[in-house]
Amino acid sequence: MDQMTLVRDRSDALYEPVSRLMTREDWERNFADDIRAILRLKRERNAVILAHNYQTPEIFHCISDIRGDSLALAREAQNLDQQVIVMAGVHFMAETAKLMNPQKTVLIPDSMAGCSLAESITATNVRAFKAAYPGVPVVTYVNSSVAVKAETDICCTSGNAKKVVESLGVPRVIMIPDEFLAKNIQNETGIEMLTWPGHCEVHERFTPLEIRQYRRMHPGVVVLAHPECPPEVVAEADYAGSTAGMMEFVAVKQPQKVLLVTECSMSDNLAALNPAVEFVRPCNLCPHMKRITLASIRRALETMEEEVTIPDELFAPARRAVERMLAV
């Protein structure tokens, strides 16, 4: 059997996880050629693809090697053997992978794949905040630039924010840049949060009224909300947690019908993994995540662009903040 046949057979087998989401004809016409090329290029480049849970199903299920939320990807980035890392996510995730792998090549398929939270705050803002509240520890959400991380005592993700904050043993914390995540953690812990007015452009659009309307339309629906949502939205949910937490909840509980109050592609990806669960889809797309496509990943592996670099003066303090998070 020749090499091309092996690649074709493998890519054909990868259709099965997305077979509930698209026809075989659509998969072959729109995705199969890029998937086959990417599988070949991964071997040739000694590359690994990390995919966030918000990636579209053809990326998430068909070509990624490691899948997860920001915390899982940060942890896995410490243990990679491949020389080339392709981040199917947004720019700050690629920076985190580079922090954990300074000697490896980290590629972001589209450097314009940003984040409204990361763009809401600068290192200058953080220094001013610290000057106004001397001695108060700074906890920074990983949805931030490497320059902001370098001004930080410790990072967190939505999956471990509560644990990180409580580990500090203090009554007051500067928690940036996500105002809603900080307020939700304050409600959980009772620890005072000094917040920055940064918001996720996907999660800030959800409203309590919207959740109540879905409950009326879908009696018995189980509502899972991301903690980047406003606190009043989280209060309407049956469970609030990171994307990994949502995935575990659905896998273990197997609710008959579930509403995911988060980015659209999560429902698609979970539907493929949980055929017995009906997903109600309140669709708010992340325009930044959707800049990552099969075509851009293929191009990144063909051209070895765009490579992520980190200024020398930022590397050590930013990495330290991430390592402290991972040690909690």
C-alpha cells in the first residue's frame, strides 16, 4: 500500500466523528483535501496541532492532536516532543505555548486571531493598577498578552481561577482583565476582586432574559454557562464552568437536552461526542477563533509562517506567572 493510500484511508476514517454534523459529500468537497494535506505535512514537519474547544468540528475532530480549554493546552504544551507546534486557537494561546517551549517553533495560522479580553488591557495599565494598590497580588487571566503576563504575580484560566485565587490566602486581589470572571469568582469565594472592565465579546452578549426564554421554549433543558458571562447570566444557569468543565458535565451527566451558554462550536463538538444528548444552540460566534481554518493551518505548515516570538525581556517574568498557575 503506497503512502498516499495510507493518508487517504486515515483521513476517510476521520470522517466518522463528524458524520452527525455534515454529509460525506460535504466533507469530501469542502474539507478532505486539506485534511489529507495537513496529516502529511504534520509528519513531514514533525508537527503537533493543539486545538481549543471553540475550533470548528473539522479542525477539532479531524486534524488536532491535543484538544482542550486554555488550561489543558497550557499543561500539555509542557510535554510535547514535536519540534513544531501549530496553535489552532488565538494569539495569546500561541504565546503561552511558546513560553513553555522556547526552543521550538510555534506557529499561529492567522496572526490576526486575537481576543477582545487580551486587547482590553496593556502592560502600562497593569503597572498603574499595581501602583494604585501596592502590595495587592495580581491574578491575570491567560486571555492576555505576554506583556501583561510579565507584570503579573500569577495567571489563571476559567478552569482554575477559584483555586488560584484561594491559594494566595489574601482578602483582596487584583484580577484582570475579565471583569465578569472576577465578579463570578468573588461571588464564589467571598474574596474582594479589584477588576478591570474587560469583557469577552462572545459571552458578554448573553442575557438573563435570553436564558429564561430558552427555558420556556425547551422545558427541562439543562443550562451550562461559561464564567466569562455576566454574573446575572451565571445565576440563571444550572452549572457554570470552563469549556472543559462543560464537556465533563455533559459526558458524565448525559442530560437529555442541554443549552451551552458559550461559543457556537462547543455545541457542535460536543454533539459529535454525545449522540444521545440534544443540544440547544444559542449561537454567538467568536470571530477570532473562526479566523483559524483548515486552509490557514495547511498554509502555516507549508510555509512555516506565522511564527510566534517573545521579546527576551518579557520571557522570564511571563513564563514565571504561567508556571505558578500550573503549580497550583
